[in-house]
Amino acid sequence: MTPDWVPVRDELRGEEPYGAPQIDVPVQLNTNENPFGPSEATARDIADEVFRAATSLNRYPDREAAVLRAALADYLGHGLTVDQVWAANGSNEVMQQILQAFGGPGRTALSFAPTYSMYPEYARNTHTHWVEGLRRDDFSIDVDAAVDLIGREKPDVVFLASPNNPTGTAIDPAELRAIVEAAPGVVVVDEAYAEFRRAGTPTSLELLSEFPRLLVTRTMSKAFAFAGGRLGYVAADPAIVDVLRVVRLPYHLSSVSQAAALAALRHAEEMLAQVDALRTSRDEVAAWLAGEGFDVAESDANFILFGTFPDRHATWRALLDRGVLIREVGPVGWLRVSIGTPDEMEAFKQALKEVTA
């Protein structure tokens, strides 16, 4: 608890910092990381690029990160150019910049729960009024209800995670279209897990040219196996990108971050090589969980939400005692497991069988 003598803002008093548990156990399946790191050759290329950057650390980095943004635009495709992409220290910083630019005092941000738990914290930190609608029981969005809520609240920012965290649910393009058309402000589609989506599930990047107030955020942390590199980015209309440039801190992306990300992008094929295997494993584990009698949310991500448990914390604790760390998150009674290596998933299955026997 914050001591009374600390003159903190009232809405921050007693709050705890965000963060999933970081516990050193043999099987860590709680933060949706790609379990397969870069090869030695890729790691050496990244290290060499960082070494070159280190020889000029006495100089400030390119504050526009132009070379990196051009590489990210090329990676995304869809005809995107450098002036349509912005990058920051993880998609978290991108989201914060979006609310600094389009939220703030007297403005409203809106999303549909259950969803990523940081969204209301971004709103709190930027003095943005937060409104939360609810998803259906299957975690999809009731578009009619969503459009009605948007009409009543008139939000300046709407956040839609697709695939959604922690449920793994993807949004249908027709539903997204209805929401964007109803929203008076910007609509942000958080595609942190987009590379893991099932075949036939489209990306919201396809709608960017049609809707100038649509923003699509991505990250290199998940499928790209670059969580430690802290690099997130957003694709949007150049006018939107220009506004984000106004609120960014000077030199917000270090020379080291830019160099490492550029090197990783050169090895995109390798960095993403395990995505297909992780998708297959996700579907196999989902089928196994369903066969064991659990409720399983359909997932287009690299994790599975499953339940329900009368005391999910006791289940989480029992798994942890067996060396398996998953995430206690989402609706009451549900747990989320990230997809790891084959050995890690076998350890998870065995531990869950023991815990629920």
C-alpha cells in the first residue's frame, strides 16, 4: 500500500504495478512467449548489429526510426509505406501514445471485456474516462450491443484485440466494419497475436485503406520471438502517425533497440519458422482439454483459455507446485495456458491430470 505521506494522484493510491508472475520453474507457460528463441546465427547477426550501434552510442539515435519503420512496413505488406508505420518500445508504449494523442481529460476510451487488462490502465494513466462493454458468453462481440454502446458513450478511442487476450477470439471483418462506421473517434485493433491466427482468419490491415481512423497495432514480442527486444508498432493513416510523433518522447527508441529489431527482421523467415508448429500444438491441446471435459475458448492465438474451476487459484497453485506456471487471468473460474514446446505441453497435461484427478 502507498503510504499516506506520498502525494500520489488519488486514482493511483493503493494500485499495484501490472505484471504476470515471474517465477523460475521448469515449465513457464504464462506470458504467451514464443518458446523457440533465435538460432545462434541469428543471435550473432543481432549482436553484430548491436555492436555497430554501440560504436556511436555517444550520439542520439534516429528519433524517427525511419529505416526500421520502412522495414516494418515491408514486413507487413498490404502496400504500406514508411509514413504509415510507427514504432515504439513494445505495443504497450504505442497504446499509451495513442491515448496521449486521442484520449485525455474529458475524453473516453472503450472496449469489451474480458480483454487485455492493460487497456483500462492506459486510460487511468492518461486521465481518460474508461467504459467497458461486455462480450457474449462465447467471448465474441455482440455487434448490435456494441454499436448501441458506442452511440451512447461516443468514445474517442475504441480498443479491439483480435485475437483477443485472454480469450483468443478473433473479430469478424464485417463486425469490425460495423464498429468502425459507428465510432466517432479512432478504432484500435490490437493484433499482437495476428501471426498465430488460423487459416482464413483475415487481418484488419486489409481495411486500413478504407478507414483512415483505423489503427492496427502489432508486436515483435510474440510470434517473432523477440519479447526481450521490446518492439511494438502500429500501421495507420500518415496523418494519424504524425500525431503519434507529436506525443512521443525525444529519442524514445534507442539505437540498440533499432539495430536489434532491424537484424531480427532480416531473419523473419527463421524467427517465424515455429509459428505453424505452435498453431498445430494449440489445436491439439485444445482438443485434448475438451476431451478431458473442460470448457475451451476457440483460439486464434498462441494460448488457450480453459475452465471452469470452482477455485481456479487452488488449481493454479497446484500446477505451480508441480513446476508448471500458467496464468490466472480472465473471467472467474478460467485459466490460460500458453503454447510451449512439445515437452512443456506434455508436462502441463500430466500436471493437470494429477491436479484434477
